[in-house]
Amino acid sequence: MYAKDRLYLTRSIIFSTIFIRVNMKGRHTSLIVFLVLLPLVIHAEKRIAPRVLKVGVYDNPPKIFVDKKGNPDGIFIDVIRSVYPSNELHLEFVYGKWSELVGKLKKGEIDVLPDMAYSPERDSLFTLSIPVLSSWLQVYTTTSSIINKTEDLHHKRIGVLKSSSQEEYVKTDIQRNFHIKYTVIGYDTYTQSVEALKAGKIDALIADRFFYFSELCDEDILASGVVLQVSSLHFAFSKNTDHTLVEVLNKTISLQYNQPQSAYYQSLQKWFNKHKTRLPESVRWLIGVLSFAMIVFLLFTVVLRARVQAKTRALNQQNKELIAAKMKAEESDRLKTAFLQNLSHEIRTPLNGILGFVNVLQDPHFNDERKNQFIEIVNKSSERLLSTINDIIEISKIDSNQVEVNPEPVNICAIMEYQYKAHREKAIAKGLVLKVQTQQVPENTSLITDKTMLSNIISILLNNAVKFTNEGTIELGCFIEQSSLVGYVKDTGIGIPPDRLEAIFDRFVNADLELSRPYEGSGLGLAIVKSYLSLLKGTIRVESEEDKGSVFYFTLPLNS
Ligand code: ADP
């Protein structure tokens, strides 16, 4: 319709312009035409002037009310919005109390007031739309006052909405028709009247049936069976309002009545179902308490789980440590047993040799040659016993910090040459080749270190090389690497299993744990070497391959 207005105006202007141009020749004719068309244009402009419809909004949910965000809502608002689309007409909402709004409507300060119950007087004062809803009055109470029939209102205090149609009806008609007397108290809003009812300031509240579906009517308020005055509810337009707007409203509502899916029925559905879906207070409390308990339980479970996991982690760690400690203890136990057996073997064997052959020496049946052989055995056994005892004494001295480092300038080549000579015979006796390689180190290379300790280190390593090599070559040598002197003893002997490479430097440890091992030795030699090197700020390491041979490298700092 408003689009039509615009078309009408446009057409008028174009038409008048063309007409004027065509008739420009005669000034008088043009003026006449312009004057004739002017009212038409003005009329058209008036029809499309910004259309604003001032709608009164008061508080009577769910029919009409202001929501929590301050916007108008309710059945009447849904209906009026569906009737006048926003692009055609701007609805301006004017908030107020019912009585104020009725006054404004009378004065034409607002255009329309929804939710007006029919009365002949109102019909004459305003332009009423066709009925939008039908209503009736109902008596609402609380559990503290029992009202089962209209007569029960006798001597009661009754609340009504001020200036509403029911106020007049309650004040006069009911008392007259039922011959009863009561006090009527008017309230500006339903909220106030509900508060008064709950506070016991009134015994009953008379409101329309829609009140039952509003949020205000909670479980504390009872809808008594007492029903009064059936009425129809309308949009009341001010007498000044453009009548076409009323027509549009009436036609649209009539159409919506006949369409079950219309905005009208959707609104009813929305507002009347609202109350039904609300759960009783007790159930809502129960759900609240259960939800809270659930959250607490969940939190408790989460915390408990985290604590259990932390505890499990700690226990797992402890377990790992215990297993490692157990394995270490078992290993120590095995080593201790092996050592004791080894040590007693290392002491007993030479001792038996000594005692046995000393006795045999006294036997006159043996000639001198045989006796010399026995003396040789007694000597070797004594040396072996002495060596073992010396090792034990040395390790005890190291343990009790009695070993002192006496640094002095040392010629490494000379020491190596000396040790080479000391072990050459033993090697040759086993059919081995013993070599010394010191050429890589300048003759005059002087090292400040403990000479005795260095000699002992080389001696122990050479001794082992000869002991654990059955054929091939043993090489003793040294070279300079960065700021260290590296000495080495290389052999083509039995080699060391990879899993024993570290352990051999521990005390009383042999690479072969078996008692039946064919090589004698207390397992202290490498431990002494390692302790010496630590005192001399040096290091030791080994590279070895079983059945191929081993290389023991030791380093000493050159600047020390
Ligand atoms: P001992 O030689 O008295 O047994 P050591 O501490 O000198 O004690 O050596 C520990 C172990 O290391 C030896 O028992 C042996 O099993 C192994 N070992 C040392 N040197 C060599 C080597 N050159 N070749 C093979 N195994 C060796």
C-alpha cells in the first residue's frame, strides 16, 4: 500500500513536469496546470510522510509487557509487529502505566493502545479493532485464603489493576450482583499486586485469564475456580489515527485467524506453552541440587584421579629405583662372592705352592736339579703372593687418602723404555713380540707428574697385556693429543666382552666372573690405575674386541 503511495507521487511529479514543459509556450496555461497539480503533489507527500505509530506498552504479561532487556514483548506486540512490517511503518513504543496510557490515547498522544477490553464507553472514545483475544476475569489467591465461589469474596481485600476495565466491574457489578461487600485496592502494575498478595496485604487478586500464563503467576499463586465477566480484547486506536491503519490491522488479523500457521497462532503457542513447560519449584530445586552434587562429584573425581596419577607416577619411580637398587645389590653380592673366592684363591694358591715345595725340598730323594726347579716355583709363588698383598695394601692406602702425589719432571720416553725392558723377558717367554713406540713424542718432552705412579700404571697395563695375550704382539707407546700426553698399551690378546668394559675398572672385578677362569689376578690392578690417574688429573679408557685384542689409553695433562 505504501509502495503504491510512492508510485502515485512519482507518477504525479513526472506527469506534471512533462505537462508543464509541453505547455511552456503559454505562460498562463503552465501556471494554471501547476496550480492544479500542486495540491495533488502536496497530498501525495502527506500520504508518504514518515509514518510513525506510537504504541502504548504497559505491564500485563503475557499479553503485553517490557522484557528484562527493556524491549516490548507479548502477544499483542507479536501481532502488531506482524501487521505492520518495519519497512512500511515505524512503531514507536511509549511505556507507561495503564491509566496513564489510556489518558494519552484520549489526548491523541499515542496512536494505539493494545489489550483494551471492550466496553460501550471505550467503543465511543476510541476506534477499537476487531477482537484479538477473548478474556475473562479470574480470582487468584494464595494458600492462605480459600475462595471457591464468588460469595467467598465477602469482606475480603481484593487487588485489581488501576483504571482497568475490571476495576470498574469489580468495584460495582460484582458487589451489586452477588450482594457482597469487600475492599478494592488498585495497583499500578501486576507486579505490585502480586507482591501485595504474597505479603498478605490483599486476600485475592482479580486479573484476566492470561495472568495465569505470565511469569508473575508462580507456584505460590493459586488460580481459584471463580471466573467472572467474559470480555473481548482489542487494539484501541486514537480517534485521530489514520483509519486505513485500523483497516489494515483488522484485515490482517482476520486473515491470520484463518491460517493455523500464522504469526497470531505462533504467538499464542509461544506464550501459552511457556507456563506449562515450567517445572515445579521442588523439581527445579532437586535438579539444581543434583547438578551441584554432580559438579562436586566430577571435580572430586578429577582431583582424585590427578592425585592417584601423581601417586602412581611416584610409586613407579620408586619401583624403578628399587629394581635398580636390587639389581645393584645383587651385582655387588655376586662381585663380593667372586672377589672373596678370587682373593682366597689368589692367596691360597701361591701359599700352597710355597708350603708344598718347601716341604718337598727337605726330601733327600730329589737331586739338585729338581730342587732348583722347586725353588723356582717357591719364588714365583712368593712373588705372586707379594704382588696380591701389595695390591691390597695400595688400594687400602688410596682409600684412606694415604697416597701422596709427588710431582716432578718426568721423561715419558725413558719410563716407557724402562718398562719395556722390564717386561720383555716375560713376553718373550710366552712367545710374544713386545714393541715400544715413543717416536711420536719429542725426546725432550717433559711431563710434571708422579714418576712412581706413572711407572706403576704402565707396569700394570703391560702385565695385564702379557697375562691376557697368548700369541701376537704387545705394543707400548705414546703420542701427544691437544694438551695431553696419551700413553697406550695395545695387545692381540683375548679381549674383553662389551658388557664388562666399564666394570673392569671397579675394584675386585675380573672380566670373567667364573671361578674356573684360567687367568690369575685379584682384580685390583685397573682399579689402582684408575685411582692413580684420578690423582694425577688424567683419564683411562679401553677399546677392545673379544678374541682380537685390547687397547688401553691413558691421558695425562701436559701442563701439570
Ligand atoms: P687382574 O688382572 O688382577 O684380574 P685387573 O684389575 O688388572 O685385575 O684387571 C681386571 C680384569 O680386566 C682382568 O681380570 C681381565 O678380565 C680384564 N683385563 C685387564 N686387562 C686386560 C687385557 N689386556 N686383555 C683382556 N682382559 C683384560
